[in-house]
Amino acid sequence: MGLDRRGPIPALQMRRLPGARLHGVPPGYTAVAVLIAAHASVSLVGPSGAVPALMGDAGLAAAAALASAACMHRTVLMVRHYRMACFRCYSWLLAGLSCLAAAVGNAVWAWYELVLDVAPPSPSAADWSFLFFGPLALAAFVTAHGEQVSLSARIRLLLDTTLVAGSLFVVAWVVALALAIERVDSPVRTFLVLGYPAFDLALVSLLLALRARTPGERGGIGTGVRVGYLMIVVCDSIFTMPAVRNGYRSGGLLDTGWFAGYLVIAVAAWYGDGWRPERVGRDASGAGQDSACGAGCSIGLHDCDAATGREVALTIAAPDIPAPGGTRFIDSPSRWGSLLRTVRGILPYLAAAFCLAGVLADGLDTARRMDPVVLIAGAAVLVALVARQALTLFENQRLTEDLRRAAATLQHHAYHDPLTGLANRALLTDRLEHALTQRQAEWEPVAVIFLDLDGFKGVNDSVGHETGDRVLVEAAGRISGSLRVGDTVARFGGDEFVIVLEVGTTVGGALVVAERIRGRLCEEYRIEGPAHHLGASIGVAFSEPGGSASNLLRRADAAMYRAKTAGRNRVVAEPLAATWAISHGETAPINA
């Protein structure tokens, strides 16, 4: 199952199987329901003897083999159409191998009972085959979610699985396992008696934890397969009870539960929640041909890119699901969203409470001391619960920090120009209004420098907007480098910039700053190719008592246009500058 680099992944669409409707029941599910009902009927009211034994032994082997074949078929189908083996392909393969192990175990059991007409020995090849069912199934579900979660989510999933498995183990030990171990006379049988239910407990715990974390997704192991495995594990748990195990006979209702679980896995794997992928034909131009369901109707399918090995989103068409404008992703139904979040939040506490009930049940037996196995398992659950809460606290702190950084980033973007990083109009207006309020009480002027780059349009027209943007960034840096700490520079729009001088400003000083900025902006720009030469038309205006920020900006803009009219690339002060200069003992500027 290696990478296939024969070309890009072809367009995929999803077609419905014959007889299936989007909201209907595929025919395979109907057939499975009939088979399960027939098996249950024979188990309840059927004759005793060979028929129930045949259905209980050979029927289970056939159902498990069918489930294995369906999972293998799904693996081949995904690899063939997606042209590579991804994590979900491996998960289907492992699920098929787990069902194959169960099929071999049931076949060996049937050989002893139906052919040799003897009770299977213990231990036997059937016991070892059944033992492999749990680990392979665990590996399948872990692999199915291998690339979907972060490291912290994997740790949380492990802790949740440990909590549920430990709690179930405590209860199972108190109810059945301790008594079963007392009757075992060899280490191998002890391993088998403990190993099979232990793997089952781990599997059901993982399934519960996964279901609490995320619903099944298209292309991966979905809800139907999970339900099938849960049915099998529940029947296994019932079988471990000494009273049930001692009175077990082939063909009973317990076999019906296993039989139903394997068939549910088979039909869910075969249909893939009612859909199967097929390749869309391509015309001579290489474009995908539209299907009967119509173009533009699509859903999202996560898959693996053949070139990078990373998961990507493929567009697949689905009838009766309008999605104009591209792919949309399937999410969990909204009516289940609240329930899933609730289960996810209380799952650790439910598991801990379940474990506490098991420990108390063992401790209330005053005829003997508390079982050390129960104490050890209970302590492990307690440690997992504490670690789970510590991880939750860490994640909450990290989330709070992420939210704080996101809020700071949003605030920065709201008040700064995305290209140059300078203040935008909103922040400029705020700073200017604040400066006017502060300086008018002290009868000090606030100077506003309004400048426009001369010749910038020629740069855009000759070398393109990308180079023009880089020139703007360079110009913004030169302006910022020419100012004092506390002065504000903003990009007003296009190639226009505004500077606010508010601390210790004089008319002469403001004109000196403006001339220094003009000199820096007139230096050549070496971005790409030949050097670019620009100028700057600059207007300077000063605040007046009772004046507004918008009026001051308008007067600075008018002074800038006077500089352009006078020949460009110069500094012009508004007429009010002379009044300010004379009133503060300065020489009136000659360019006012």
C-alpha cells in the first residue's frame, strides 16, 4: 500500500447504491435485519440439536468472515480510488484482521463441536484467535484517528480511555473476574481469562471516549461499525460471568448478539453509511464529467494527498444536498452537538463514580479483606482523573492565552494598516483628538503634516503593484525613522501619509521635521531592477482654539495641494502658521 504517483487524484463523486435513498434504508440493512430476526427466532423457539449449534458456530464464523471481507473490500476500494494508503485505509485493514481473527476462532470452535462432536479444549486455537480480536480492533480505532487530533487531544483521549477502562475493570472484577480467576489452575488459562475481557474493556472504553470526542467522518470508521463492535463487546462481557459461561450453549441468544454485531460491521463497512465512491469519467479536455445528480452539489471528504501524504479535502458530489460555490464539510447534527459536549464534559466524572461504586461494593463485603486488585485499579483511575483535570486546566490556560493574543491581534488589525503596519485612519483620528484636547488647555499648537508621494503612480504602472507596495513599505519606514518618540504617523490612503506632532511642537520645528521627511523620501529606492526616484508634496497645518480634528486634517490636505500646485516636491505651511509663529515669538515662515 505505497504511494501511487501516476498523476493527480481524479474527481470523485458519491453515487447511491441501487434501491438506496438519501433518507431511506439500503437493501443490505434490510437483509441483515431479516437474518438477525431469523437467528433470534431459532434461538428462542427453534428445535434443540444440530440446527441451533450450526447457527451458533458456523453462523458466527460466516458472519465474522463476512465482516472481515467487507472491511477488506473497503480498504481496497479506498486505496484504489484514492491512490494511496492513508491512516483510514490502515484502520479498515486492521478492522478486517480483527474480524478475521474472530472468524478463525469461531471456525475452530465449530470444528470441535460440529465435526469432532467434542467440547473445545481450554486453551485451544480458538481461545488464542479470540484473544487477537481485541488488540486488532483497538489498533483499528486508534489508527482511524491518528491524524485528526493534536498531541494534547491524544493524551486526553488516552486518559479518558484509562478512566472508563479502569472503572469497568473494577466493576467486572468484583462481579465476575475475581471468581473466574479462583477456578483457573494454570498461568496460560489465567492469561486467557483476564486478557480477553481486558482487551474488550479497553475497546469499549476507547469507543466511548472517541464517541464523546468526535462523531464518525466520511471515509473513516463510522457509527455503524462502532455499534457493531459495541454489540460484540457487550456479549463478550456477559459471557465472562461465571453463571452465563457455565450455562452457555451454542445457538442461544448470546450467539444472536455476536451474530448481529458482525453483520452490522459487515453492512456498515460495505455500504459506508449508504454511499460508495466511484471514479468520474474525463473528457478530452481533462475536465470531470458531471454526474446525474448535477454539478455543484458537493460534500467534504477528508483524504490523503498522494504527493505530500497529508490529509486534504476532496470534492465529492452528493444528490439532494445543495452546496453551490464549492465544498462544504459534514458536521455532527446540531441536535446531537449539545449532547456530545455534555457527555464529553461529564465522562471522567461518570467513570470515576462508576469506579467508586465498584470499590464500595468490594469494601462492604465484611467477610474478607479488600481485594488488592480493586485498590490498585481504583488508585489508577484516581491518578488518571487527576491527570485529566490537570490537562484540562492547562488547556484552559492555553485557550485563555490564545484568546488574549487573538484579541490583541484583532485590535491591532482594527487600528493599523495591513500593508505598512502604520496607524490607520481610525487610530489617527483618535490620537489627533486626544492631542487637541491635551494641548488646547496649554495653548500649544498641534502640527499635522500631510504628504503625498510624487511619482508613485509611475512606479505602479512601470513595475507593477507588488513592487509599488514594497516602495510604500520602504517609504513608511523612512517616515517613521524621521520622527520623535510620541509622534504618530498613519497611512491615510494610497500613497498619502499623515503625521501628528504633539509634544513640544513649534512652527519652525514642525517645518524642520517636514523638510527632513521630504529629504529622506527623495532618496532613491532600490527594490527590484533600476532605482526609483520619488518626491513628496507636503502640507503643514496647525491647530486653532476650538478647532476639530477633521478641520485640521482638511487644512493640512489643502496645504499639501498648494505644494503640488506650486511645483511638487516641496513643503508648504498653511497661512495660520505665521500667526502661531508670531504669537509665540518665532519668525514667520516664508513658505506659509
